[in-house]
Amino acid sequence: MALITSFPGKTLWGTWAAILNLAKLPFLPLYYLPRATRPHPEWSIPQCIMNNLMNAFIYHTAVVEAVQPLDLKPGSLGNRFAAIPAVPDAISARIPSSDPSVVPQATGGIWFPKPATDGGVDMASGEKPIVLHFHPGGYVMGDVRMDGAFAARLLTEKIGSHAFWNLYRLASNPNGQFPAALQDALAAYHYLIQDLSIPASQIVLSGDSAGAHIDCRPRAGALLFSPAINWLGAARDPASVTTANRNYQTDYMDPKFVAWGAPRFIKGHSPEAVPYLNAVEAPFRSPCPLWVYCGGCEVFSDEATSFVRAMEGVPGNNVTYRVERLANHDIFFAGNLLGRKTEAEKLAEDAGKWVAGLPTKQ
């Protein structure tokens, strides 16, 4: 596999994969014409096609083990890019880690649609809160400069006044395994509160897929879209969330992707980190309300439900759970590509109503 995961093998494989998928595209509508051949009989033909193409993208990305370097230059973003200092040692020291190479580092974030002002927003006059969001990508991919526009629009039109997307380290890069992403998430939160003087009561945490895993131990109100919760289980048995999963046929998540990303993310973890890597078996007392969403056709559906039930069993927790019966993975981020734009917008509206009903002080 080394020939494929390095240049020029990566380029050759990517070119071949693109040609292959373009060649099969005209035949997919015919293949999915009978309802019996569709992943779900109630899906439309375009939804079946996009699920197929998304699976191909995920699979080939994992085959070549695409590396996405962390881009911390403003570029065309201008003042929408913000440099984030490393989280203070006093905070990072609380995170269990047995790998001395994973230390806090400076990262960055991107504002949508524009930067919030120092001091935050005027919620007393009706302004919506600020959303700190963590992107998806299985901890090994994700470039919100290129592909985050749809979800960013949902966040800022339906849920908050501004969205700040954290550019956390990825496990596909050196020293990007756990707890690098969590260190960077805490750095982003600390930056908003300390550097920009934004009150915690004005910040709602949000994340989708792997980003929702970062988000599942929040300090303020939190939105978890299609959370991927059990990274230990995924690393030890990729089939548990793919081929052996009851929703394997109705989701685009591929075993090759899981087998690539999950082991990289948990590499070198300490026993103390286990509750952070599998929150299903380690429910905790949340200091704030949680809103959780998952598609009924996702491979993560059962684990998301188990997580919600476990959290509901902890006295004092306030958990809201929303399921979109026919949706595949993470339509919040990619509903426009998956033929589920309407469902994603309704989902964001529901999340926005929930956020609007939160207490003004946490």
C-alpha cells in the first residue's frame, strides 16, 4: 500500500478513481430505478446516487490515506481567520494523555459570516448566541475553507448570529492523535472567553460526526449532530460500525475509512482516556442541556441512541433527542450534496428553537 499512499501513486490512484466513478455515473439511475435495488425503498434515485458517490469518495480518500495539513494562514479569508494561542498548560494538564509528543499548539479558526466583536453579542436585544463549531471528517480529514459553507449557513441563519469553526489538528498528520483535537477545542473556547471577552452564556457548542465527539463533554449548551461516539470500538472492530452494522446498506460510511482513521486517532491513548474515547460506556453529569440528532439510516444510529439513553440515566441531565428516520450520515454538513437539503434546514430550525429556549445564563 505504500505505493498508493505516496506520490506519484496517490495521484495515479485518484485519477483512476475519478475516471471510474464518472464512467459508472450514467448507469446508476438505471440501477436504482427498481426500488428493490435502492439502499432504502423510500429513498429517491438522486439520494441513492449521491450516497453511492459519497461512499466512493470516502473509500478512495482512505485508500490513499490523504493527508490534509493544517492551514493556519489567513489567505483570502482576511479577518475572518483568527489565530488561536495554545491552550494554557493549567487546562491541558487535566486531559489524560500518555503520549508526550501531543502537546498544546497554536491553531486557528474561521468566522462565519464575519467576526464577532469583542465582548460578544447583545442577546438582551434579540441577537442570537455565538456558535463554536467543530467540523466532521473522522479526525483524519476536513477542510472547512472548502466544504463548510452549507453547514455554516445553517448555523448562522437558523441557530446563531456568528459561527466560529475551530481548525483542530487531524490524526492524519504527525502528533495529531488524541488528545490533540481536544486540546485545540479547549484552546478555541478559551480564546473566545478570555481573548475576546465573550461571556460563556453567549456561547453554544456545536459539532457534527467526529466534531460532535469533541463536543460531547461540553462546558455550555451543546448541539451534537450525527455524533460518532465510540472510537475505541471503531478502532478495534471497524465492522461494528460498517459491514456488521444493521444500517450498513443505507449509509455511505466505508469500512476502509473507519479502519484508517479510528486507530490513528486513539494511538497511544492511556487507560485514563477511555471515557473520552467511548462516552457510551462512560455517561457523565453534564453541566448544561444537550441536544442530540442522528439519522435513522446512519451506522451511528444505535450508538447515538445508547449514548442518549445513558446520559438520560444520569440524574440532573437534560437531553433532547431528534431522529430523522430516512437520513444517512451527517445531513447537517452535507445535506445539499446528499439530496436532503430540506431535511437539513428543518433540522437546523429545530436546533435553533432549542437554542432560543436555553436559559440566558448557564
